[in-house]
Amino acid sequence: MADTISARSGRLGQLLRRPEAGIFLGLIAVYIIFAVLGGEKFIGPSGWSSWLNVAAEVGIIALPVSLLMIAGYLDISVGAVVPASSLAVALISNHFGMPIVVGIAGGLAVGLLVGFVNGLLVTRTSVPSLIITIGTMFGTMGLALGLTVWIKGSTGVFLVADPVTKLIFGEALGGMFRVGIFWWLAIAAAFYYLLHVSPWGNGVFAMGGDRESARNAGIPTDRLTIQLYMLSGLASAFVGVLQIIANSNAQVAAGSTFIFNSIMCVAIGGVALTGGAGSVLGVVLGTIIFSVVTQGVFYSGLDTNLVSIVIGAMFLLAVLTNDSFRNFIQIFFSKSK
């Protein structure tokens, strides 16, 4: 009997030592708080759809950003790729009259190109990834603005998609839940396989631990870095596609909030800012926490200015307590044996 209890305690301790355990407990606490403050509207379909729709868009971008951060890099250009891809779809399919599938392919190509340039510059120079992606962000933003004004004479472009395209990329089921939610879950499953199941993910963790040692061990670090940045660009572009199909409108200035929101979700999700540690499940949970807070403040009737304060506090708390929580659980269960 004692051995059985000890074995169960050991399994429970192993489970709770994972960063996701603390994040999940935090999610429960946050949801309960806003469920009490927001009442029936927040816990009803409209409340769930509001934070799930937010989580889907920022979550799709946060997933590849988390892989980059695990590998020891940053990508700030995501904030420019989102509107640039939306504008590309609208210009190709609206202004030039090409089929919508060509417009979508063009929008995704924008993300792949920016990601390739980011990866190439990071691997071919000694400039930090933060500086490089800030540069490509402004470069992409400037090109998108210049080309849009030159072609359309304005900073915005409209596009009304056909019913089939709308159903696949922009439909709101029941008038509330956007299809992007299902895309987010499917992409999260794919990233889980890449990072935690396939050998490819071992290279990502190895790069974050020690890039030189990973290279000496035979991991193609340069190629892997370029792949990571192209994944980030592709995911950002895909969000741009979802936005133009759902909203029928693309603006050059849209997308800047995704830069820090995605990093917030990744940090809240337990990814080490120094690289080498993190999980897809943690990022998904961190994204949900972020979305519940941002929408919960609205439903609770609190001052919307509190959103930034709460999110900032959560970011600092997540960074400070990720390791502390694991150490506490480890000490607790070692004493209970």
C-alpha cells in the first residue's frame, strides 16, 4: 500500500514539476476571477467566443515565435507581416482581379519571403535577431505602405471573398465562433508533433541550450534557423489571410499589437526567455490566459486601461515564478517521500 501511494505521489510530483501545471492552475484562477466579475455573459457563448477568437489569432503567431525563443531568437517582424499579407491578398484578388486562391498564395508568399530574409540575415551576420527583425519589420511596413498608396492611392484595400473561401477562412459559426479557432488548434497539434515528437524538435532545443555545441553535434543550425523564421513568417501571413477574409478590409497600420502580445503569450506559457526550454501546450495555455484577461476586463466592466497593467504584471510574474514553481514542487514531493 505504501509503495502504491509512493508511486502515485512520484507520478503526481513529476506531473506538477512540469511548467504547464503552474500555468494551468493560473488559468483556472484567472477564469474563476473573471467569471465572478463578468457574470453570465462572460461564461456564456458570447464570452467564450470573444476570448477564443482573440486566442486563435495571437495563438497562431505565438506558436512559431515560441519555437524561435526556445532556439534563442526573437521575431519582431510579425507585426508587419500580418497587414502586408492582408494587403497582398486584397491587391492581387481585388485590384488585379486574380482568383482568390492566387491572392491567398501571394499573401502567404509574403510571409515566407520575410521569414527567409530574417533567417538569412541572422545566420549570415553577427547582428542580434532583435535588431534584424526590427529592421525587416520597418522595411516590410514601408514597402506595404508605399506599394498600397502607389497602386490604390490609399492605405487600405477592400476585398469581398466568395462564400466558399469565407466558409474555410472567415466564417463565424453561430455568428460568434470564427473558423480561425479550429485552424489554431490544428496548427498547435502540428507544432506539438514538430517540437515534441519529431527529431526536428530536438535540434530546436539543442540550439537554445548551446548553439555551438549543437552545430558541432551535426545539427544544421543555419538551415534550422531559416526554417524557424519562415514558419514564423508563414504563420503571421496566415493570420493576415484570416483577417482579410473575415473582415473584408486590410489596413497598413494593423498588426502591431501582435508583436508584444505573442511574446506575452509565450512568456506566460513558460518558455524560457534565455532559450532551451518550453512546450507547445504551455504556449496554448498561456495564450488562453492572455485572451481571458483581455476579454474578461471588458466583460467585467472594469476600466479597460487595466488590461495593460494586468498583462504586464502577469508577464513579470510568469518570468519570475516559472522556475520557482518547479523548484517548490520538487522540494515538496522530495520531503513527502
